[in-house]
Amino acid sequence: MNALARPAPFDQPATPRTALAVHNIEVVYDHVVLVLKGVSLEVPEGAIVTLLGANGAGKTTTLKAISNLLHAERGEVTKGSITFYGEEVHRLSPSELVRRGCLQVMEGRRCFGHLTVEENLLTGAFTRKDGKAAIQRDLEMVYSYFPRLKERRKVLAGYISGGEQQMCAIGRALMARPRLVLLDEPSMGLAPQLVEEIFEIVDRLNREEKVTFLVAEQNTNVALRYARYGYILENGRVVLDGPAEALRDNEDVKEFYLGLSATGRKSFRDIKSYKRRKRWL
Amino acid sequence: MAELGPVLEVLLGGLMSGVLYSLVALGFVLIFKASGVFNFAQGAMVLFAALSLVRLSEWLPFPVAIALTIAIMIALAWAVERLVLRPLVGQHGLILFMATIGVTFFLDGFGQTIWGSNVYQLDLGISASPWFLLENLFPGGILVSPVDVFAAAVAGSLVLALSIFFHSTKIGRALRAVADDHQAAQSVGIPLNQIWLIVWSTAGVVALVAGMAWGSKLGVQFSLSFVALKALPVLILGGLTSIPGAILGGLIVGAGEKLAEFYIGPAIGGGIEYWFAYVLALAVLLVRPQGLFGEKIIERV
């Protein structure tokens, strides 16, 4: 299943601790639909790891399995184990997981539209018990990373732009003082320039605030530039994994995910199986 | 001056009964605002709370009976969360609505099974004899019922407390977040179960207050659970998500139906006050579907 020889994932002097280890999980929706068929992955502390794959490959399901948000969608982890810093977390409630420092920024931003930007950020601090002063400090920290949010702090989050909403969602997650953030498709529906800006901030947060990220993305190009390690999911299975540079140089990844091949950029005109005609009818 | 007296009296009476509608509507708004569930059982909760209070106060001192009834309403909230809401989390709103209809019938029946189905008198210790205000201005003065004044005062302070709770506390903010997006609220660590327990308990206490006010007026009996139906036009008028809207909506409906009865009633034979509120609600739906104070449906274009 693994086309690449797997080197030690990170060539750092001291092996970092494992923040998250997912071992061979299966997820079933509605008791019958098998969506994840044995997914394993590892996120070392302090890294940005990306989870790539097309629509329906199982990226979101994997993240929700980790953050325990599957229940509301009648999904269930039926096999395998998920450990966060060595502890089994598969049975914990989402709010207990947040308290331990693992939380998800859901796909499509999901800001609270009728709350102001600042109120949105403050909801992220719900599980914290370290006092108002500490929360206020972190609010300023979030504003320093996202100055645009500070300008719009009194505006209802439903009325700000998509890019600002993504920033608001990430900022809200930061307010919980997470150790690991599961970021689901931050690039969704955003202009390329904004995507770059968001990833730039994720990178800074990773370096300066020591937040570990597991990012699910369809935008393979951007994700592999910022991540250190990547997993590629297809049909609920990990089909390929490796350090980001290795994935970027892999011929299959180039062809199927980056739209490049040995002969340069490939035109869709040359792909016979692509039913172009039907699309136009 | 001579005609103004009766009009004022009708208006005041209408406003006072409007406050009572508001009290019931308030319970709906609370639950809808924080969980997106239209809780049809609110009327049944009013009846259940009033019944519990009346029967308990027969052999317990009144304050103890109130405390015990509050405890019962919290236990009820816990049971509803545990047995109805938790298994149905993530289901469509209509399914949750149907579930609350089930709760309604259960509560109506169960309440009467354990507490009995007679008409009970609830005595709040407020004198039933009306006050006459401004007797020097109008002949005979304006007749006001002390019970209504008491209910209005309670409703007013309840609204004030709830507004502060919703807008300036951490829990209140979490409640509004849950109302906006269950799953996103869960993802930032807000425990839905606790939030629902808090909201249903609060709605239970509001139901108790409404039950006390209505019960002392009409007697505690099965028909009390139908006052919920009068809360529906209030909700539509004020907006399903607005606490001040519930109050103002109640006042408008209360005053409107009494004034309509007073002015138009004689011309067409009376009985207007039974359907006036619903026509008013219909008109509001056509012009302003979110109600006077309801949250605007945000759509970015």
C-alpha cells in the first residue's frame, strides 16, 4: 500500500513526542456505510501534517473521528484506536478533548453568524478555567495574528467575508489554547491569495505558538508546501504517505494531484476517460 | 374624558393579560433560541408546574412547595435531555418538534395521573379585590387587578434577568452559540448536554412562573395547557428568537385583542378576541416573516 520507502518521518536530532496516533480505524455511518477502511496516521508534536485526497476520500471523517464529532452524524468508530499524547481518547466527549488540547476547525468555517467576531472568539475559551486575564491576553494574541479581526470585532460574524470567517474560525480555536488543531479544508471557497495568507499564518502559529496542525486539504500544491509530512487518502484508505518533499516529487502525486507529468502540464483534452462532452450538455 | 376612561381600562386590562401571554412565550423563546427546537411541550410544562405547586402546597409551606416544584422542573429538564434530546441529536428540526409533541401528551397525562385532574385553586395571597386607579380623573376610576400587576412585575424582572444572562455571561454566550450551530459549538468544546439541561431548566422555571400567574387567574386545570396556543401568535409577532420580542409581542396581542373587541366587537357581534391574535400573526408573517425582533436570516450575497 505504500509506494514510498518510509524513512524516519522527521530528520530531527531528538525524536519529537507523538501528539496524535491513529491506528487502523474504521468508521461506519448509519451502521452500514463503511467510510474509513483502516486508516492509520501519526502526527508528531510541533509538526504540520497534511491529509490529502479528493472529495469523499474520507478526510473530514478522519478528522471528525479524532475529535469525536461523528456521533451527531450517526457515524461510529468501529475498529482501531486513537491516542492523543499516549492516552486513548476514542470515548471522550468533544468538550473533554478540547480541554485536553485537541480541537477541530470544521470545514466551511462554521462561525456563529449571530454573534460578533469577538464573541465568536470568546466562545473558544469556554472550556478554560485560567481566568479572565489569561483569556484577554490570548484575545490580544489572536488579534495580533489576525489584525483584520480586530477591526471587525463588533461586526456579526455572519456579515464578514469568507476569508475573515476562516480567520475567525481559526482564532476561535486558538482561544482554547490547543496543542493540536485539526484544520479541515481552510482553503475552501477562498481566493488563491487568501489561501496563501491563511497558510502563512498557520505556519507562523506552528512556529511561534508551538501549535501542532493536522490539515485536511484538497489544494495539494499549497498543503505540501507548508506541511512537513503528508498522507494521501483514497476511498477511505491511506494509499501513500511520506515527507512533503518526497510526495511532491512522486510521479503519481504529480500526475494525479498536482496536474503535472513528465511531459509537463497535461491537458485534459488528452485524457480519454474524461467525459467532457457530457459536462456541456 | 368620559369615554377615555373605559378605553384606558380596556387597554390596561389587555396589556396585563398580554404580559401573561408573554410569560408563556418566553419559555418557547428560551428553548428555541438555545437549541433550535420548537418546544411544543411548553404549555404542558406550564400545567405540570402549576399542578405540582398546587398539590405540594396543600401539605407543605408555600415557599418549600415552590422550591420543590423548581427541583421537579429541573429533574424534568434532565429527563427530557437524557431520554429525548440526546438520542435525537443531529436529527432534523421537525423530528425534534414531533418529539416535543410526544412529551406534551405524556406530561398532560402523567401530570394528571399523579396530581389529579380536578380544578384546583391557587392562592398566591394577593387580594382578589381590584384596585381603582385615578378615581379623581375618571368616574369610577380604572379597574386594575392586583394579580395582573404582580404578574407584570414578575415578567418584567424575569426578562431583565434573562437578557443580562444571555448577553453578558459566558454561559449565555455559549447558549447563543449553540443556537447558531450545534456542531460548531461542540467543536469548540461547549458541552451540548449541559447547555440543554440549563436551558430546559430555565424554561421549566419560567413555566412555573407562568403557571402561577395563569393558575391564580383561571384555576389550575387541564385547560391551562392550551394557553400555549395563545403564545403562538405572540411568538410570530415578536420573533421566535427574541426575549424582548416575546414581551412586546404579548403586549401587542393582549392590548390588540381587547381593543378590537371593544371597538369592532359590537359591530360584528363580538368574539373577536378569540381569533384577532391569529389574524394579526398572519399579517405579520406576510410582511416580516422573522417577526418584529427576530434574528434576521443572514444571507451574504
